[in-house]
Amino acid sequence: MSGVVPTAPEQPAGEMENQTKPPDPRPDAPPEYSSHFAPGPPGTAVPPHTGYPGGLPMAYYSPQQPGTFPSYQPIGGTHPVRYQPGNYPVPNQPVPVTWMPGPTPMAHCPPGLEYLVQLDNIHVLQHFEPLEMMTRFETNNRYDIKNNSDQMVYIVTEDTDDFTRNAYRTLRPFVLRVTDCMGREIMTMQRPFRCTCCCFCCPSARQELEVQCPPGVTLGFVAEHWNLCRAVYSIQNEKKENVMRVRGPCSTYGCGSDSVFEVKSLDGVSNIGSIIRKWNGLLSAMADADHFDIHFPLDLDVKMKAMIFGACFLIDFMYFERSPPQHSR
């Protein structure tokens, strides 16, 4: 019995493998992630880009998903990219018109003429009408009246029916309506029809323009005087009494240079102002789009300023209005 060495009791095979294999340091499952993120209020939704129904144009990705990129789209789709990001003018957007600030009403001044009290120079710009050159159809004349700061003062629009314009052309009787920034008609200018088939020195053949301010109240007249060499007019008050004279150049064609019409006193000594038809190159020679500069003293009576302003339109119709050429049959 003493020679027998005691042995340990036998253990199962599974328990032997557990004792010889080192323990696995990895946990059975990953620990739960403790996040301290608190969701905030939802942001405002970005509207779709104007002009691209259903979303943004190609080559842009949605700002609501900053981590994603767009998939490739072939060039030449229905909505190609035309502009880079930035501020660009909208096509066909009308150019804003800057008007002269409206003055306060003044005593002894016809309503609407307060603008002229502050001015000693105005520009008369006739609209260019390409329809007349293409169709040979005479349209109503339109003018923009601006100051030296390029601010709009008045808008002058002709009000003549189609038959009268195209039948009588430059000799047509007309009505010009002057409106301010509020669209109010503050002045009306009328030219009656004068027959030119008789002797040109006959008083019934001389052109005349009546200026009304406000409309319906006669302010004065611009009357043509016969002269062999040059254009001569008299500016009259409401009683048809001569107040000033307008003396034009010997040649009113003005090809290559300005045409100056001087406004003088009755005795012809004092120079009061001028009406200058500007030469605009080929536009003046081929198109019916005239540009006049009117000068008068700042302290001149505002009614006389309005009369000089009216004389400009009679001069334009008589000497610088170009009717579209007619086809001879």
C-alpha cells in the first residue's frame, strides 16, 4: 500500500479544456453607447429653386442633405445650368424709372408746373419706334422729359387717331398730353389743321399751337410767322399778345450739326433762351427719334417756361418729324 502513488480523480474532457484554454478578454456584447445629443427644433424647409419644378437644377445638391452628393446626370437635360451662383438681373425686367422729387404747391403757379420753377434746362427725348420703319405705319409720338440729373420730369404722349396720322402725316392736327409722375394730365397742347395748298404767306396757312395748363385753361399760343429764309415764331399769352420771339437757323436740316432756335425778346436785343435740336448721328438722319435741349433763365416766369416748352413740339413736327416713306404705285 505504501508503494502506490495517489492520483487525482479523473475529470471530464470538457472541464479539462476549460482549465487549459485562457479566458477571452472581449465582452460578449458591445456596451450600450450613451449619447448626450439632444435633438433641436426642426429647421425651415428650403423651397425649391425658382424655374426648376421639383427641386434644384442639375449640378447642385440639396442643402438639406449636406453629407450627400448628387448622382451624375448627363448634360443637355430639360433644365441646363445657365448661371453660376450669385445675384444676376432678371431677364426682361423693366428698368426702374427715377422721377424728380415732387415739389410743394406754389401760389400763382398752375398745378403741375412747380417742376419748371426749379429748372433752367430740360431735355426732350423722343422714343424710337422701329415699327414705323418696318411697317411704314405712323404711330403716336412719345417723349420723355428729363432734367440734368437724368430724372424724369414729365411724359408727353400724342393722342391722334390712326387715320389722321397716316393721312396727313407731318401736317396732321394733334393733341399732346403731358403727365407727371402720378399720371395726372397737367398740360395739353393742341395744333389745329392748317391748309398749305394756298399761298404760304396767307395767315390761314400758318401753323399754330395752343398750350393749356391745366387742361381746358388757355395758357398761351405759339404762332408761325412767314419768313423767306428762316423759321420765325412768336410766343403769345392767352390774349394772343406777343411776348417773345423764336428765331431759327437758315437751314433747319441740321445734317452733321445741332440746330439752334434762339428765344429772344420782342425787340430782338435780349437773348432769353434757346431750343437746340441735338445731332445724334445716323439716328437723327434715318430714324424719327429727336433729342432737344431747352434752356431758359431760372427766374423766368413759369408760364413763359411752359410756352417755350410747347414751342419745342411745334418745331419738331414742322421740321424734324419724318414720316415713313410710301411705296409709289
